[in-house]
Amino acid sequence: MNIASWMERSGVAFGTSGARGLVAAMTDEICWVYTQAFLRYLRAIGQFERGTPVAVAGDLRPSTPRIIAACIAAIRAEGGVPVYGGTVPTPALCTYAFARRMPSLMVTGSHIPADRNGIKFNRIDGEFLKGDEAAMREVVVTVPDGLFDQDGSLCRAEVLPPVTDMVEGYVVRYRNAFGQEALKGQTLGVYQHSSVGRDVLPLILKALGADVVPLGRSESFVSVDTEAVRPEDTILAVEWAKSGRFQAILTMDGDADRPLLADEYGQWLRGDVLGILCARFLKAAHVVTPVSSNTALEKSAFAVETYRTRIGSPYVISAMQDAVAAVNTKAGPVVGYEANGGFLLQTEVVLQAGVLSALPTRDAVLPMLAALCAAAERHRPLSALCAELPSRFTASDRLKEMPTAQSCAAIEGLVKETAAGAKKLGFTALCGDVMHVDMTDGLRMTFVSQEIIHVRPSGNAPELRVYVEAATQERAVRVLESALRAVSVWREAA
């Protein structure tokens, strides 16, 4: 049976990046099958053979150890040699594997709730792209008799290999590029919750000279979404900042590839604002970002060219590759970022202390370091650095438990009658007539007021995402609240 059929049978399908599904659906058997197909596809393109080492790591979700064991069983069954990194950030795994031209996979559900998980696949030279996923769907995998019980669990426990250190190289990457005194004199709070990078981030910050104060460590998994910050996390950051001790507060999502950075007042920065600050600090010439990101990028006018894509790192990476092939990279680095804050490097960057090598996968550490260093160089607090950007503010949230098929059908109906639909939903009364429609990913409406409302199905969970952009943060929040109410009523009526 091919993987497309396994997907239909299990309900575990490719999302925005990698395979995602309910933990109950991600049985040992399904994870084994997916890993087998991944390696067989790599064999077909010359990136895997018997004896090839394959790097594996995971996040701190309760279901992750079991899924890792199933993946390692599949690697061994296909003749590969598993290299086990334990629980480490996704970009740390990628730094280790890409440098050694080694296939890798990360067991993680990223920012989504703990009742879901996923497997993110990487080639020897970078992330799996959408073309790779399409080809993998056609790979046929047959499960040997006696390997799994009737519930899809491994019949025999899989012994994991000894843990290989994948963290040291990740720390050295930043220490050598930024220098050991880049953050000297700064006191930084690190919100540790349950991110797999909660102990790695302090190592990096200390290696750059900062004083680090751990905050809010959690023994249970906390779903931190950097595009839809929980109200309790908003309150926590403000309370911590009231001490006046911190230049910033830092944290990351579950697999530590999406950053969340708060200024000295405990105000969390939007990920796409952080992306702009990072790209500007790196003197990027060519910047790729999804259509949902803040338009302050273009209004800042520091890049030679900007490119807009669908949402998801595979699309950003593909566009960065196209940019490298089409432009003169001597003009400056080719970079990308997402609205969730994850930053990607397609070309190396020369910094004052050293060279930062390319890392074409989402990274949470780089944008936070860049923003902190930019503020330090200019002797200004983070809040002042953000205030210098063009006045475009974004807000986003989600309607949970809205199946993708329902989201797509609702958006398709709105696309057919955009003007009438916008009026019916109250968007026109709120923002004026629709001036421009962009269907790169979902439906993005720009109104005569220059305000933007963007609706799209999540690629990772049964949720409808709503994004808003306006001239002030207060206005963006107001429009978002109104849009969410309208879309919620629309959902109930559908």
C-alpha cells in the first residue's frame, strides 16, 4: 500500500511542515511506515543506502519517546544506523545533520496541543519540500507479519542508541559568530515552560556574555503558539518585567524553532516584526516571507528585493533557493522568516566576530540574538527599536476544532462572493470596501482603509487562522476581535 493510502486510512497526513496527526492515530505502525517511506524515497534520489547514519531527536511531549522508538525501529529495518540526539531543538538537530550530510527526522508537534504530534523529515541538504512530500506519497510500504500487535504497537520494545551530543555545535555556532561579549551586561529572563530548548537557550545566552534568570519551568507540556500567545503568558511576561531586572524575556515553542521575545516591559514582539529586525541587522539583500507577514517589511525599504509565499517553511525555502539561483548574492544575504518568528538562512552571513553558516530551516535563536545585539549596538531598549519601524501592526488568533474541510469550504464560499461576503460578515462596515484580494494562501483582503483581514485553514491542526493588520496595535486587536466573532457566527451557520 502506498503512503497516500496509509494517510487516508490513518488520518495522519502532511501538514504545513511534516506529517501531523492525533497521538491516538500516530500508532507505532504508522510512524514505522512513514519512516520507511522517507528512507526509501531518499534511496531513490541517492541520499540513503544500507549503513547510512540517520539522525533522530524529539521534543518533550509525552508521546514523543514512543514515536521515536518506532522511527528507530524503521531505520534499523531499512538498514540505516540511527544516531539519537535525545530531546534537542529542531534547529540543533538540523545544524548537526546538515553539516554531516546526514538524513534526519524530528519527532515534534511544534506548537500544537499535546494530544497531537508529528514527524518532520529532512534530506541530507535541507528540509523536505512539497515536491519531496508528493513523491513520498507514492512510495509503497508493506508491514511484515508479527511486527505489530492488533493495536499497531510494536510487539518488541526497541532499544534506543546512546545519546549523541547535538547541542554543543549549536551553541558554538552562535558563540563564534556573535562573540563571547555580544550580550555582556544584559540580564535576560528565559521562560522555560516545556520547550525542548529551555536548557539550551540559557547556554547560548551565557556563551555570549549575558546573565540569565530562569522563569516558569513546567513539568507538564505547555502548548505555546508564537502567533496566538496565551493570555496567561501575556500576563506572566508583564509581571516578570515589573521587577525592572530584564532587558528582555525570551522563550520558544515546543520544538524550539519559533521564538517569542518580550521587551523590557514584558510586551511580546510579533514574530514578523522580529523577522524584520533580524533581516535588517544581518543586512539581508533578499528577504522571503509568507503573505501573512507584516507589510512593514516592504515599507522599511532596506532589502533589494522581497518575495511573498504561501505559509510554511517549505515554501519559504523553495523561494529562497529560487532567489539564490536568480540574483547576485554578493549584494547581501538571502534570508527568510515566517510570521511565527522562525528565521531561515539560505546563504552564510558575515558578522563582526565570525561567519554564520547557512541554516535553511526555522531557527528561534538567531532572530532573538539579532534583535538583542541590534538594541545593544544602538544603546536603545527593544521597545525603542520596534518603535522605529513603519506603523503597521498585526494580530492573529484561531478558531479551534474547525475541521480543514469545513474551513476550506467556508473560504471557498467567501472567495466566490468576496465583496458581498465581506459586507455580510461586517468586514466592510469595520474596514471599508474591499480594495484588493490575495489568494496565495487562503483569502487575504485589503480594504480601502489599508487594513487587512486574512483567513486560512491551519496546515497543522483543525483550526481556522485569522490574521489582521492595521495602523495601530489597538486597532489591529479590535479588528481581530470583530473578525473572530463574525467568523465564529459564520461557522455556526455553515
